[in-house]
Amino acid sequence: MAPAAYWFSLAALPAAGLIARFSFAQLPFAPLAYRLRPIELLLAVGALVALGFHCSAMFFPAEVEAIPGLEGPAEAVADLGTASQLAYWLPAVVLLVGLRRVWLPALAALTTVLVVVGVTMFWSFGLSAHLAAIAAAVTITIAIAAGLVRAPAGRA
């Protein structure tokens, strides 16, 4: 299991992204940024929730299984079988679909780290490689959200 400092650092990344986002009057990479459509926002947020569930079920099974109704899905994820593969790869693809209009190098980086997370999880790689891949995926996702994605357009 990863040390608590790893998880606290990982949890601090979204806060750092929010601080960075609101510290500037304009997005740092405004010419490269795009505005999310409502369906893209729904896809991305839903995918992130599903990926968060997968990660939580793997690393914090007792806490996840204590939530009514999640014991079965959490056990299926922890088994690392077909259900676990589907529970990882489908949301990863949905996240990429939701962010498909992001600046191409950022989308390529996110695609790469999501593949590396999956490979290090389902193939014979050490925990440290998998944890590094997770950290990279979270960092790139936060960087995209904080610097390359505009808020959805409101109805006028």
C-alpha cells in the first residue's frame, strides 16, 4: 500500500489546480483552450467519478465496501478480472471522448498516461510503477482542467 503522504499529495493536486485556475484573470493557455459542451462536461465528470471509484475500490476496499450497495462492484473491481478491466477502460475512453477537442499534445499525453495506468495495473508491473502512472494521470488531468478547458457556455 502507498504511504499516506502519496495520497495526501494526490488529493492536494485538485486544490492546486483550482488555486491556479482562479489566480489568473484569464486562462494561462487561452488561445489553446476550448469551451466544454454540456454533454462533454457530463461525460468527463462521469468518467472521472467512475475512475475514482475504481481506484478507491482497489486501494481502499474496506472503506468502499462499507458504503451500502457498493460491496459487489468493489469486489468485482478488486478481482482484476474482466469486470475490473471494463470498469477501468470504458471510463478512460469516455474521459478521452469528453475531452476530445482539447489541445492535441495534451490529449495525447492524457491518452498515454491512461494506457500506462491500465497496463501497470493489469499486467505484471510493480506497485511503484502503477502509483507513478496514477500520479501522472491525475497531474495531466488537473493541468488540462485548470489550463485548457473553459467553463461550459451558459444559455443566453
